[in-house]
Amino acid sequence: MSPAPVDVLVIGAGQAGLSAAYHLRRRGFVPLGDAGGSATFVVLDAESEPGGAWQHRWPTLRMGTVNGIHELPGYAVPPADPRAPSREVLPAYFAAYEDRYDLRVRRPVRVRAVARADDDPRGPLTVEAEDADGMVSWSARYVINATGTWRKPFWPTYPGQRSFGGRQLHVHDYRSAEEFCGRRVVIVGAGVSAVQLLDEISRVTDTFWVSRTEPQWDATGFDTAARIQAIAGVEERVRQGLPPGSVVSVTGAHWSPWAEAAEDRGALVWHPMFSAVEADGVRMPDGTLERADVILWATGFRADIAHLAPLRLRTTAGGVRVRDTRAIDEPRLFLIGYGPSQSTVGANRAGRDAVRVIVRDRAAG
């Protein structure tokens, strides 16, 4: 079967993908399959249900403590009890959003490859995917990639890691502090998730917190100027084709309710990164052994873009060169929720900006 032609294909229906779909709708694009001469779009999502990564967050992540909520364009997040689990409230909000704007997300559809159909630089991109019935494909004039990072948890490697006799897990697979009661937990990482889970787990058992660099706590809070500076730094990295890192890694550590709570209980005690893992614990730089039953890796995520490999866009440094959401080396491709647009507000703006460029390109012929 020949690939189905479509003007714009969006991969991913998280914050960035839904933002792009909303702006396509506003600009007159219609879902693929509608009658008429309008430009078309289709949104593919690998998840079985709406909600993006929010549906997989740990149950104890509440609306009152979740970091980084920002409403989707045109429709505010409905009022919610601060004690309500974010994994219940936000997926329902995403589902209502899809219905409200008739975005007709197709799921579950897992994109396997995006490739050039031929040597024509203005020709289509071929998108190969798999759904419940088998392989399907589209021929797209533009592709907006909005796959985020949730499916690519990053696990660092350390000597002796496989010899550990306890349990190792990534924050991606964390569910509840109660499962660690009576067990000593080493928490690795200095980001928001690491500190949130340190606060939560330290309420029920003994914790030991390590990271590669010591957090420098900023008592002034996270202001607009700091955020602009952080985003500018990440933008420059992706223009150069460097791995983007995260906005949070650039801005540093800022006091939050969970950090303050852990500090008040004496749990917010930083230690330098261990040098090796052993059967019973972790070996510290000074040679001492810290006993551990569990190692929780709160070490972040990487961009989920393996399906873009046929385009050969990765630089020797490991990133993709992107300027203002557009791939520099493949102008038919836009990456949103990547680099400076990883935050929720950034994802919204990136969706809008990508659609603006597509509309301008189409008008120019």
C-alpha cells in the first residue's frame, strides 16, 4: 500500500504535540480524512491513552507539588484539589483538550522510522509506523517531532554496578516510598525529581543522597531573567548540535517546598558521587563503604529520537542541529519539546512557532 499523503505529520501527543495540533487547527489545517481542499495534518501517539508522560508519573505526585504544569493553548487546566494525583487530573485534561479541538489523535501508533522519500530537498518525508493492525506509512510534506524524553531514561554506568545485590531502579519506574520501608536508599541526582523523592522517601526510611556536583542553592528563587539566560544557553547548544541537556541543569537548584521540608528534617544532606558500586553498597571517594539496599537513579532522560536515524542528522557530538525548532540539516523536520522547549511553557511556544514557519513556507511556494 502506498503511503498516505499528508501535509503535516505530528509525532507525539504530549504537551508539545497537542500545542502544534492546536495551532495547525487555528491556521486552517484539518485532520487527515476530512473532505475538502484544505491542508491536512495527522497526530500519531505511541501511548494507548491521552496524557503523554503524565499518565506514568508516580501516584504520590500531587497537583500541589508537581513541577512544571502549564496549560495547553486556548484551554486552562480545570481547578483541581492540590491533593489529587497528577497522573489522574492531567491525562483527563489532555483527553478533554483533544476532544474540544477535534484533534483526532491516532493511537497507539509507534513510529519506527522517518526517512527522505527521494533526493528532492522539497519532496516528502516518509514516516513508517506500527499500529495494532501492522505497519502503516505516510508521505508528509513536514514532520513535527514531539516525542519528548519519557521513554528514554538515562542510566549512568559505574564500576561494579552489576554486582549490586539490592534493587536498582530509575525514577521512570518509581511508584511509592512505602515499598522501601526498612531499606536504606541511595538517591542519585540533583534535579527536581531527585529532591522530591528524597523528601518523600526520607519520611519512611533512611536515605543517602549523592550527585556528581554539589547543588548551589539559590535563595532568590527562579526568576524570569534566570530562565531566559538558561534557555539561551540550551538554544546555543542545540544550534551547535551538542546534546541539549536540560533547562533545569543550567539554572541550578532553587528552594522548593519539598527541598525545605527535607532540610527541616535533616534529610537534605549532600554527598559526593560514589566511585564504584559493590554487592552491599557504594564505595565513596574517601574509600568508605556506604551500605545500601536500593539505588534510585534520578539521573534524567534523553531525547527519544531513534526513529529519526535514517535522516542522519546526529552530529559527532551526539545532538541534532536545531534553530528555532527547525532542524538545520533537514528543513522539513521540526523538533519541539527538544532542548530549550523541554519545559511545558516552552513546548507550547515551540508548537506555535513551528506551525508559523510551516504556514510561511507554504505561502512562499
